[in-house]
Amino acid sequence: MVIEKKQLIEEVKRVLQEVKDPEIPSISIVELGMIESVHIEGALASIQAKPTFVGCPALDIIKKNIVSAVKKVHGIEEVEVKYVYHPPWTTDSISQEGKEKLKVYGIAPPPSKHTPGEPWEIDCPYCGSTYTTMENIFGPTACRSILYCRSCKNPFEAMKPVANI
Ligand SMILES: [Zn+2]
């Protein structure tokens, strides 16, 4: 039985929804805007992904997770994952749904409009207050920072904005 190529691409995209960022388990790499393209050639799936934050150690893990997820798709035997740097990933690539999930996880989504050099204004993911302070620019990973909400007294994490350079 020949499976339609288009159908295969849809199926591959569907399983990619299940691949999570290892550091933020509630959000998928699709929601993060990491998937640039999916190509199918026979039984080979070629996936182009955009790395999120430079310096994030998770890229190898994500690659492995993509390969094992996509290999489960019926009709796919080989999976190739390439990281592409152009066009660059920016925090604007995160889908609206992805941003909501970040909030649920206690991570403030990056501000959508950010001018490099300007301080960024971040809403507390718990109460929405903008009365927040930067506690530690170096969070647990290179991609996140620790902030503190002065309204509800909760510490929270924020993703650092990455702008098009
Ligand atoms: Zn708050």
C-alpha cells in the first residue's frame, strides 16, 4: 500500500507535537517554533529544525527525541535532523499556545517586542503584574533568568528574549 507523501508529512508533524523541550516538559518543539520544514523522500524523513537559544545544551537530546519519535511513523525508516541557522529562530517564533503553556509552567514568555539594549518588561506568570525585578540574569540555564514578583512575592523564570541580529 502506498501511503501518500502529504499524509506522511502530516503524520510526522503530528508526532513532532509530542517532542518536548527537555528543559520545559510541557511545551513541544513545534510550539516553540523550532520546526522549519519537513521533507519526505521515500522512507526518509528530513527535518530542518531551528535551534532555540545558542548555548542551550539540549539540542542533542532534542535531535535524538525527534529521531525516535519520527521513526515510529509508519512508512518512515530513516530520519535526518539538521539544525539550520537561517532564518534564525527568535522568541517571536513561539506560538500563542506555547506562550500560554510557558506561563502555566511558571515561566514568563519573552516579551514580543524587545529593543536590544532596553530593559525588558516582563509580566509575572502568576498574577500578571509588571512589578517585577531581575534577581539573577543567569538562571538555571543560559536561556532563562530568575525574576521576582513584588506583587505576589513569587520568584519565577523568564525566557530571555532573542532578537533577530
Ligand atoms: Zn506576581
